[in-house]
Amino acid sequence: MPSKPSRPFLLATALALSLVEIGVFVAFASRGPARPAEARVVAERHANPFGALVQNLRGAIIETARLEEPAPIEEPPPAIAAAPAAPDARPPSFLAALPPLRPSEPEPVLALPPVDAPLPPARPRNLAAVEPVTAAETQAGTIPLPPVAVSPPTQALALAAAPPANEPPPLMSRDDGNFRMGSAVYVRIFKKEGELELWRRQSGHFTLYRTYPICKWSGHLGPKLKSGDYQSPEGFYSVSARQLNPNSHYHRAFDVGFPNAYDKQNGRTGGALMVHGACKSVGCFAMTDRVIEEIYGLVEAALRGGQHEVPVHIFPFRMTDVALAKETQGDWTNLWSAPPEHQQWSGFWQNLKEGYDLFEQTGEPPTAYACGSRYAFGAAGGSCRRIAGW
């Protein structure tokens, strides 16, 4: 059985704890003038987080010492022998040196406003014409409010049209070098690389003006087959002035023209596939508002400047011989095997490569025709239909 601590040890421990607590109180009191009661309660709790622990430990030591001190052996007087013995309220002799326990202060009570506080005066119904204040109204406290100034409609519309302060300013359409505003344009889109190229006619032939990153396109490599497959299209399309939408839910937009004549001949369904702003897509190509502002402006200017239709050619990737072999046959980067869904589009992609190569060789976007199960370029037979806008 473990031995109990001796009385001198308990006394020394209690004195040490008391000195520590007194030192903490003295250090806190020397920091400045006395605070209000509400702030002093919070400050003492944070400045002395061990105060409650010290008091509890000291109380346990006092209780242990009281139990160990032998009670005096005295016979009660005969007169009070029948009365119950009163408990010995005298503390042990060594407790005289300990400071008294500090009673806890009550929590401050916040003063709340009376429930029956008077309400503010009622707002007059007619603010346009406020009548003079009468003496009765002054005594009753029902003075009408002054009229509210209303901004003119033109100023309100100007404020509504202003862009938010945290949104970057849109890119402005401009003439760069030899590029004339309103010159013919041509658009190429590459899904795997996530890029949109915009070409402008300069000195009689098309020159790459700028390459824009595509913020978001949906689906995977391969053409769109039916409505609701969340797939972005691939093929040769054309945009006319009727396909422009300056008031799109995604800032600016133009419809690429899906389904074109080739898609219809092969039973593909869907519609409303756009190149637009924002950065979310369900079959469309999202370019962000800032980027579509410039692309849309150049396409619109070209159509206004005399270009009948803007060709928009959409490819799964850059149609080089190496890239086509890799995606349809495989190489060491994908363990010498192409995905099965890519192999089924090998013939379709080879047909798209014909139009891709024509532009790379001549610098002019080829005129595409829908001839049943394939695209034809240049002159075509009477059974083929030219890819045109609306």
C-alpha cells in the first residue's frame, strides 16, 4: 500500500502553489490601471489559465490535511452530553499562512433596451411633394422625410452596362500590322491540343493571326453522333451572319452549323453547338468571355466586310502523319496499341486529313462537299452537297 505524503510536504506544496498564484496576480496588476469588472473577469481567465487548477489542488491538500489531523479527545460537559457534537470548524494550525480563497465574481449582466421602445416615425407615402411641417406634427414626432432623389434613366442604364470592377477588361478588336479590320478570316479548332487558330487574309493569302487556348470542350476524340451524347463535333463547317449571337447566355457566341450536310446524310443529330464565352461546355467550345470578345468581333467584322461565310474546320488533333498513326495504330507511348474507339474512326480521320493537307499546301481553306459517307474537296459531282451556313 503506497505511503501517504507527510504533513510538512503538504504544507510546502500548498505554500509554493500560493506563492505562484500570488506572483501571477502581482504581475497582472502591475501591467496597468484597473479595468472594468467585465474586462477584468475575461483578462484574469486568459492571463491565469491555471487559476482554477491551483485552487482545486489547494482545496484537495487542505481536505487531506484536515482528515489526517487527529481530533482532540475531550469528554463533553454533562450539560451538553445529550446534544449532538458540533463539528470542529477550526482549521489546522498550518493553514493560517495560506491566503484566503478568492470568491468568484458574478458574470456581468448586459443591459437590454426596453421592449416597449418607441418605433421610428412612419415614412410618408408621397415623397415627391412633402407639405410644410405643422406645429402638431412637430409635437407628435411625425415629421415627414425629405424626398429621395431618383437618378435619370440614362444614368441608370450606363451604370447597369458597366462591367464589374473585378472583371478584366475585354480584348478590343484592332488592326495589327498589315491586317485590315474586316478582312476575311478562317477558324481551325484542335480538340486534343485544346487550341483555336484564327487566320486572317493578308496580302492575298491567309496568315495565322493568333492561337487561343480553349478553356473547355466536352466529350472525347471522335465526332458527335447524336443529341445528348455530350460530344463536341468534328468536321468541316461554315458560319454565316445568321449564326451570330451577340446576346448569348455565355456572353458572345456563334453556331458552328452542326449538323451540316455530311452529318445529316449519315444520320447524326443534335444542334446549338457554339463557340462561346464562359468556361463550361456541353458539346460546345468555351473560350472565356475575354477571349470570345476578340474572336467574335473579328468574325463579325469579316462578315460585315463582305465575306459571305467563315469556314470553321474542327479536327480531333493536328492531322500530321505521325499523329494520325499514333492515334489509330499506336506506338511506344501507349504500349503500341491505340484505343479501340480511336481505331473505328481511322477512315473518318483519314478523310479529314485530306482537307487539312489541302490548306497546309495551298494556304486557302478548301471548299468541302458532303458526298454520302465521305467529304470531297474542290469540284464534286451533282450528288454531293456543298458545306454551307444557314
